[in-house]
Amino acid sequence: MFKEDQISILKAAVEKENAKTQESLQKRPERKAEFTTGSGSPVKRYYTPADIEDLDYMEDLGLPGQYPYTRGVQNTMYRGRFWTMRMYAGFATAKESNQRYKYLVEQGSGGLSVAFDLPTQIGYDSDHALSEGEVGKVGVAIDSLADMEILFDGIPLDKVSTSMTINAPASVLLAMYIAVAEKQGTSSEKLRGTIQNDILKEYIARGTYIFPTEPSMRLITDIFEYCSKEVPQWNTISISGYHIREAGSTAAQEVGFTIADGIAYVEAAIKAGLDVDTFAPRLSFFFNAHNDLLEEVSKYRAARRLWAKIMKERFGAKDPKSMALKFHTQTGGSTLTAQQPDNNIVRVAVQTLAAVLGGTQSLHTNSRDEALALPSQASVQVALRTQQIIANESGVTDVIDPLAGSYYIEAKTKEIEDQAMEYIKKIDDLGGAPKAIDAGYIQQEIMEASYSYQKKVESNEIIVVGMNKYQVEEEAPKGLLRVDPSVGEMQKANLVKLRAERDNNRVDAALVALKTACEGTENVMPYILEAVRSYGTLGEICGVMREVFGEYQQSVNL
């Protein structure tokens, strides 16, 4: 990209200037001995063409909407339409969450994103002993199709795009969504949205798993196959780096471990007999947005380029859509502070800008009070307005990939890509992501990165405004959202009523058929759908699968 003789002259000039600077530093030292990114990678004083001398524009960057998609997956990006402003919400009962969804749509949210409570996430009904005290606390409680009908009451599913953050029981919640659409008169071919459905990151970083790895991967590939025929516009998985980053990983680890998981899903689907270009266009990703704006922008660009190369060169994908990494972003929950929570508005604005400059397809912005409680309606409005201001007032959406060509951005993009690829090679050597997880390798790497970061915060090497510097005396927070403890009792009463009024013979027959399918090799989705239509509960359906598949036991020694 640059002439060799010019690079040689530039390198000599930089070396000379650095020597002069070292002399001046004796009198006027810099603020600290070493500057690093939020992930701990060294940052030089400045960057020049010498830092990207091997960059080949068409090979490494290309044009927007073209391989290797470094500059974005659409050729017009936000000049055509803004990203989907998809606010993540759900709490207490389906009725209360339905009201919040309607409010968000009225305020300009372009898509819904469902947060489920912990019992739902691990496949238990609200009346299970392990659900006690957790019903409706961190998301909405969904026990059956009856709850799902209330959750989307008055929301036309042929008009909205819905994301559901659900993993181990993703097949059941997807079936409930399809069944609700049927009752609304909407065919599954018209449904648009995403299920997270990423079980590998649950074993790595989050913990809401149910089944062992092998049957879990079977459920995922069954969803791939079923949706490719019956729900063709649905994104069948959101391969998630978000939770890996929340657990303490670096930016390069977030990319490397997430894409390694993606490779495992592609390999499992191919092994199950699916053609890569049949399912790969509906794969999507989910990344975090942290405070180091330029590192985060570089991270998204590196992830796109790396995935494009892997899909083309490793898996022989022919369809350009199979190579284009589409991703949702959520601002970093772990970066929010309980101290001086209004500061979180600024943090979220910086993170939003990073996601937009990095080319996200959809975005959730966290609320100022989420380090203290589920967000209040007023806080959610500010979070949504943050996206809308950047979209409509900042000017950054008028130009595609506006930071491209920055010596720093291009050097950092290449650095993250190379570091991520090293992690992927190591995971390949261990036999792939599932085996690397079972060996504890990925978890250990994240733990070490997290520990290193925490030590720097505690030593004030990293400043967190309002927490370890610039503290003030504060009053106890007011106006926080609190979930009524009676929600659990309400859900239990609803389950008693449901089981008394439904056709229990139909439920029993559906569950027996599902068990037989799980014991065999058939695609289980049609059987789950029938169990859902008959008003079998989430716990009953997952109970059948637990009986056949067993439960995952974390056995690694970390």
C-alpha cells in the first residue's frame, strides 16, 4: 500500500523522533509508564504508515458489503437504514413485560428483545422448588404457551423483529413463539428475529446450561434444519461473545473464543448433513461494547474479517451471506457502577458510538441504574434516546466505516485479528471448542484476564470514575424498579389453573412422542411444537429431555 523506500525513510524518522522524545521525558514525563487499551494491549505514542505497511486494501479491507466485510456487511450501511434499536426487557409477569414492550415500541424501539427469568432459562416451571425466590426477578417468567400469548398480546408478530435471550431451552421458547404467531394468523415463514441458542458460552461463562454438550449440540442443529425449511427468515443462533467479555476476557479473547464457538456450530451442522450455505446465512453474533472506543471499533472490524476468511477458506462457503458476520451489540453491563449512576449515561454513550462506528446491525443500550436493579421506565427512555441521538444528530451514520484508514485503527484491527486467530489455533489443537471447554482452557484464560484487570483497578492503575477516584458522598438511590415477591405465587396459581383446564391426554401423548424422538435421531422440533401447542409446560418438556439426555456436570479443575 505504501512505497518501500518511503517506509524506510519514515521508520528512520520515527526512530530519530523517539530518541529525542526519550530525552524530553526526563524533564516532562508522560502520565504513566505504559499506556494500554482497556484489554491491556500496549498502545504506542502514535501510529504511522509503517505500522500498516503490509496492508493490502482489497485483500484486507475491500469495499463495504464486499468480502472480507472489514468495512461492513451492507454496501450502504446506515445511509440505507439505521441499526435495529432493540431494547432488552422483561420482568415479573408476562402482562407487565407486555406493557413495557408496547411502551418501547411507542418510543421508537425498532425491535423487541426478551429477557427471561432464571427458572425459565434453566427449564423449570415457576412452581419448581429450585424456582423459589427467583420467579420474575431478572426477566419475565414463561411457563407455557399461555404466558407467551400474554407476552405478545397486541403485538403483531408479522410486523416486529424479536430477539430472545434463551439458550438451553431455546427450542421450546422458539416453538412457543411460532405457536403464538399461528394463533395470530401469521405463518412461520413471515417471522423475523433471533434466538440466542448458544450453549457453548453457557459452559464457558454464564452457567445456565441444562444438558450435556452432545445432546445440546443436537438440539441446536435440529433448530438449524427446522428453521431453514419452516422459519427461513429467523436467525437460528446468536453466537455470543458478550458474556465472555462480561466474565472478564480481553477484546481479542472475546473475538477468538466466540468465533471458535461459531466454528464448532458450523462443524456440528455439517456433520449432521446440512449444507453450509443452507444454514450459515442465518447465523448471527452478539458482541459487547466496552469503554475503550477505538479498541472496540477495531474489534468488530477484526471479527468480520476473520469470520469471512474462515467461512470461505475453511468451510468452502460459496454464498456471500454465509461469510458476512452480522452482529448485535449490547453495551457493557460490567462497566456500569453503582456509585454515581448518572456517570453510566456517559459510558453508555461512548459504547454506543463504538458499536455504531464498528458497524453493528442491532443494539441494546443499558440503563443508568442497572448496576443497582432492573431498569426503571425513565432510565430505559434515556438509554433508547442515546441511540436515537447518535443515529440522528451525530453525523457518524452518514459515512460508512468512517475510521477506516486510521493508522491506529488498521494496526489495532490486524493485531486483534492475529491474536484471536492464535486462540482459535490453540482451541483447534485441543480438539475444538467443546473439548477446550471440558479441559478448562477457555475458562482459565478468561479468569486470568479478569484477575489481571481487577488488580489494576484495585491499584488505581485503571481509573473507574466515581468508584476508585473522584468519589463523592451519595444518598441511597431512589426510584429503583422492584419486582413484587407475589409474582411467584401468581405464576403458581396460573399453573394450577392451566393444568386443570387443558387436555391432559393430549399433553401426555405429546410428551411421550417427544421422549421417543429424543431417544431416536429424528428432528425434535416438530414434537416440541406439538407439546407446546397442547399447553405442555416448559418444565414438563425440559423434564422429558432431562430424562433422556441427562444433565451437564461441570467437571474441570480450574
